[in-house]
Amino acid sequence: MEERSRHDPLTGLLNRRGLEQAVDRLNSDDKPFVAMLVDLDGFKAVNDTYGHRVGDELLKSIARRLEQEAPQGAALARVGGDEFVVLFPVRISAISVTDLASRIAKQHSLRESVQVGASIGIYETDNPKLTDIMLRADTALFAAKRLGRNHFRVFDDKLNSDLERRHRIERDLKTAIDSGNLATWFQPVIRLEDNAIVGFEALLRWDHPLYGAVPPPDIVTAAREQGLLQLVTEKVLLNCCTMIANLKAAGRRDVRVAMNLSPRELEVGSVDALILDRLQARGLPTDMLEIEITEEAPLDHERVGEKLGRLSEAGISIVLDDFGTGFSTLVSLKDGWIRKIKIDQTFVRDLANSIKDQALVRSIIDLGRALGREVMAEGVETDADRQILRSLGCETAQGYYFSKALPMKEALDLAPQQLPEGAGRGAVQNLAIRMSGE
């Protein structure tokens, strides 16, 4: 029973408990040690296509291959569904760590139609502790995956700085929320036909005392890791409600305010009820709020669709963000609650110089029209791109060409304005300076 408690029943390799005991038994005289975290690329597709029996067969085959490739005496473990660890003193390997990683990362075939590769994170240390090993090897693994399939990455000073930055941001986020340093700014949305401001997108802004401006995706990731995502969402929602109330008071009922929402929040929480309750409590019109979502996988589409449907029925406009990238699919456009498609900035930047991107953007616009969906573009940075979008029939756009995100007061001051024809980069800020007499 003790032996079984330390081994994975499927592959016969150590499990996490067995690996922890193996780490504890390492002799410090054998340092330095190398830990390789191996993650299979495309394993989920194998399970989905061929079934779990074939998936289990593949995992056992991978385990046997690791036993063949790893240095004699290395500790081998399966620590997740398709994650393995190879741990050994550097001195016992007859080849370099990088050569070993290259061998392991090569595509592996179980049968002719079942092939997978591997991404590998590598961490070398003199004082191995399992939590540190897994954290740093996982950081390197994530960096390897960004390079594509069948790559490895060694945990180095750059990744260490990135890890320290991430942890510092996570630790400081709650203080930033409580102190008001985590702010919501608003980027204008422009109607291309007459350059009128017809909307604003709410964007997170945080000027960290050590790292400066923290990108919104990093803020959201930190919030998720610290269990603060709902608190951040509530803060953004309250600021959007204040923006809507001010626009309504100024007679701008035609201007909509958009906030970004992760489908995962809808999947596990009751954000839909929170949004409707906040709007009702302040007597605000639902049709002045937009929810921008991006598709994510895996996702309970039925559960998310039910909640988005509820918001849509209440009058809130649902926007499919980053269309054309990630997990956005044509299937989503069948859902009645999608009212707007937002073309991703990767297709818009330098649009005037790319015939292929122009063809793609035209196709998206034509598709939106055929389905009765509004189409807008993000990432407009030049007048040439603005003119191309307008000629292709795109209705609205946003980007640095018009304006960066602005604090609420500055955005409200500009809400009634219309940009002059052919206005250049940062035209909204320039207009604000002229209005203030500076």
C-alpha cells in the first residue's frame, strides 16, 4: 500500500507524493540538479478523437520513452493528466540538458494516426524544493509554449524577473484596488461616417510604483490568481454606471459604454445578475451598456449563452471581441444575443498596406451585414487605415489614431464632440487641449 501510494497506477512512474519524497532524498553533494517539466502538445485532441483508452495507451508509451531517454537513476514522475517530471543531478547525464530536451520534445507516435510532441520547461538548482521546482519549471514551460509546439525553455534571469514581477503585481493588486490606484479609463469609439463619438470602452489602468503601467491582461490574470476578479469586475461596472449616468444627464442617451467580461466569469459566477441589479438600482437604461466578450476554451457554451441571453433580452448589447483570432468562431454568430462584431486589431494595423488583410476585413464586414450585426474595428493607428475601413463599409472604430483611453472627466468633456475630418493621431486629446484653452 505504501508503494502504491507513491506511484501513478497508469504509468508506474512516481506520482507527486513519490516525487516529493525523491526530492527530499537528494544528496546535496550531487548538486546542481535539473528538473524538466514535460507537457504533451495536442493530448486533448487525442482523447477527444480516439477516446480515453487510446489516450491512456499513449501516456504509458510516453512513460516508457522517458525511461529510455532519461539518465540512469533519474526520478521520473507523472504529476498531472499529461504532465511529467524528469529530475536528476547534472553530473549523471551523458549529454547536455538541452540535447536531452531536444530528444524528449521530438514528436512521438503511438500508431500512424496518433502523434504528439512535447513542450518542456527546464529549471536548474542547487537547493531543490518541490514547490520551487514546479513553479519555476512551469514558468519556463509556459514560455516554451509561447514559442510553439515541440520547444523547450530554460528558466533564466529574464524569466526569474518576469516571475518576480508577476508575484509583486499579485501581492500589490488588493492595495491598488483599496487605494483607488486601479482606475477605469475610457477610450472613445468613433462613427466613421461623420467622425462623431458614439461610445466608450472601459479599460483598466494601473500605474504600479515599481513597474509602471501594467497591461490590462496582466491585471486580470493577477486578479484571477488572487481571487479578486469579481471585485475588479464590480469596480469597473460601478465606474461604467457612473459614466452612463453622467452621459444620460448630459443628454447623450445615444452613447454606449462597453466593459470587457470574461466568459469564465459568466460560467462560474452570477455576474449577469450583478450587472442588471446595479443598473436597476441606479435607474440606468440597459441599452447604454455593452458587454464585450471573447470566446475561450474549454467553455460551458450553454451556461454562458443562457446568461448572455438574459442580458441581451434586458437590452444590453453583446459584442464578440477579438473576432478572427483565438477561439472566436462562426458558430457564435448564430446566437441571437451577439449584436456586434469587433474586428481584432491584428487585421487592422497597417491595413492599407495589406491586400490580404483588406480581403479578410471586407469578408467579416459583409458577413456581419448579412447577419444583421454591427461591425466595428479596433487598433486604428493611421489615417490611411481609417479611410480603408470606411471604404469597406465598417461603421465604427477605435484606436490611437483617434485617442488613447482617457480619465472619466476628460472623456465626458469630449462626449458631445465630433472630430474634424482627417484628424490625426491623438485627435481627441488635441481637441481637449483646444477646448480648455491650453
